[in-house]
Amino acid sequence: GQQLNQSPQSMFIQEGEDVSMNCTSSSIFNTWLWYKQDPGEGPVLLIALYKAGELTSNGRLTAQFGITRKDSFLNISASIPSDVGIYFCAGRSSGNTPLVFGKGTRLSVIA
Amino acid sequence: DVKVTQSSRYLVKRTGEKVFLECVQDMDHENMFWYRQDPGLGLRLIYFSYDVKMKEKGDIPEGYSVSREKKERFSLILESASTNQTSMYLCASSRFDRASYEQYFGPGTRLTVT
């Protein structure tokens, strides 16, 4: 099946730093989604992107739908301790097909 | 707010037992999904359903079955639990339109099979 390559796998950053992570696909996607999962909980939707080139913000989070439609990026500005968790990208190629998920980026914030 | 609930947060079962995991959503969503999550493997789709009494196999359906008798409820069944089915199980739901790609997840059930 389709696969998404999400990087980095893990990050350790200082509180206040900015964070960048990305997701790439070998095929074109029509939708990109970004989720965050807190320890012991289900993933929560952060941002949804539907158009190539689209740039969308949600507070300190900004995500972009790549122009090639094969990648997406998530940036977190001025990180805080509650940003800790696993961030997943997800994409959909066509029709009402299920989402394809990346394996996640585990973010740790050092106060 | 979309609410997806799962019947148990933690479950311990013995090898060979029949296990039922229940998921209920309150937003009249057409689509429902079952995933399992294991360290290093991300989220893997087990089964999904686009409508009542409909089901489709995901990437790893072996050893599982599902039931969708009502729109709001999607059950995952482990006919004979095995230790390799120890995992975190996540249910999700979504609408059947442009926003259908926005899946909403439940809190998860951590299942241990001994």
C-alpha cells in the first residue's frame, strides 16, 4: 500500500525553540492532515490542508501543503512543554479511500 | 464537538478468549475505522466501514472481524485472542463528504493478552 515517510523520527528541543517536521509521499495526495497524540490518548486533529500550496495556521502551529502535492510540512513556533507528544501526518490520494498515516515524530521539549 | 468513545481504556484478556472492543460516535458520521498502534509501526488500519452493515478490510485484517449494526457503533472482535494482538486499539470516525478525510479518534483501548 501507499506509504508516507515522516521525519525526523524524534526530536529533543529546548523550550522556546521552533520545530519543523515533514512528510513525503511517492504518490500525489489531495489532502494532508496533521495530528498530535498525547501519551495514552488518541490522536487529535491539528490542521487539515486541501489545496496544493495552502498554508494554514492554528495558533503557534503552521502547516503547508507542498506544491508538488507529494509533501507537507508542520512548524511549531516557540515550543512549550505541553507540545510534547507524537505528531502524525496523514494523507489521502483519491475517492473515499482511507487515510494513510506516517509513523510519527516524537517531540520532547526540555524546559 | 465530535465525541468518539471506546468501551474500555485498559483490558487484560487471556489467550484464546473472544474479545469485543466497542466504539460509539455521536456525530452521525458515516465512516468508522479501527486501527492498532504499535511502537515504531505507527497506525495500521484493521477494518473500516462506510455504512451500516458494510465493512472493508484494511491493511491487517487477519485475526479480526467487525460488526456495524447501527450507524453510531462499530465493534472490533478478536475471535481468539493471541499475545501478538497485545496493542493499543484506536477507533475513528468521519463524515462522508469533503471533510470526510478529517478523522476523529477515540481515546484508545490498551489491550494486553496474556
